[in-house]
Amino acid sequence: MNVLAIGCHPDDLEIGCGGTLAKYTKLGHKVIMCHVANGNRGHAVIMPEQLRSLRTAEAEKSGKVIGASEVINVDVADLEVNSYNRDTLKKVIDVIRYSKPDLIITHSPEDYMKDHREVSKLVFDASFSSSIPHAEADNPPYSVVAPIYYMDTLAGVNFQPEEYVDITETIEVKIEANNCHQTQIKWLLEHDKIDFLDFVRTVSKFRGLQCGVAYAEGFKKCVAWPRINTMRLLP
């Protein structure tokens, strides 16, 4: 299968579905990771243009850890993601047409910040528009309106999974992938006293407790025609 994961910031996919993406790659599926925002405002000391470059490099390194075939940066500035922006929508349509996904993983529509919610809406709109022949984009139309799975919110707040993926065999890959994002890991530890790697492991363990395994990730399926099918697409 072709799996396309579209997150907002460079570390969001690693947090929400890194273990699942690593499991897909171990099973031989093709995974493309895409982040819409470039992460340029995710630090109080490192200036935005420098941080943009650092976080792009961290995302590339993390993608290699997970086994993704490619990491795509749509390169929108933090806090400026807008699902109604035609240029951004066009770029996301092109990512979907290029990737030809059998399924897409993205943020919950009820996630904790505006950029995340805008990405969720962008993915919903762009995945339908990608099938429309006259929708403006560089790549040719992709006839499949791919099923969408929403990944967990940060800390699992206001998110009750409907499906789980056992990531016990890939939890250490998930932690290693998150650890690639040192601009965030160090900042949170030094200035907010948050051990974010422990944070990520704890949420995965909690989801595992819910479904009877050591570690898991939770998902909800987007229920909208014509995205519904009878196959289990999660690994």
C-alpha cells in the first residue's frame, strides 16, 4: 500500500503515529511523510529562519529512522496555516496526487491548536479535490478519494480511539524518531521541565493499556462518503 501521513509541524507525525508508520515500513508498505508547517516559530531563542532549516533537517533524519521513502515540506510558516488559502490547498492537492495514497493519516479535527485543525480540514478538502480533473494543481488527477484516519491528539485529550495499532515492536523506533527533533526535545526539557520522550512513551503505554498490549496508538476513521470501505487498512 501507499501510506501518506500529513501532519502540521515537523514532529507531529512522530508523536501521533510514528510507531504505526514504522510498522507499515517494516511490513513493506511505502510511507510518505509530509508536514505542512515548517516549525519556524517553535522556539523562543532560535530565530525563525534558522529554526526552519534545523527543523527541516530533523524531519529528514526522523523520516529515515521510521523508514519513510520521502519527507515532504509544504513550508508554510507556523501560525499561518489556513485551509482556505488557495496556494496551500493546491500544494496539498499536489502532494496527494503525487503520493497516490491508499489511505491518509492526519490530525483530528478537534486537536488542540489552530494549525493542527486547519491541516485536518486541508487534508479532508484536498483529498477530495485531488480527484477532480479541473482542480488546479501541477500533478494529474488521482481518482481515489482516500480513506482518512485521524491520529491521537496531544496527550490524548478529548480523543477516544475507535481503532488501535499495537506498536510494541516499534515503540523504540517511535522514541528514536521523536528524539531526532532535538530543537524541541531540549527546549521542552530545559525551559518547561517536560521530558517529552517520556511523555510520548507514557501516552503510547496508556493506549496500550486500553487495548491489552504493551504500547499502542489510537485512531478514528473519517466517516464520509466515498471514503468508507470494508478493509482494515491500519497495520
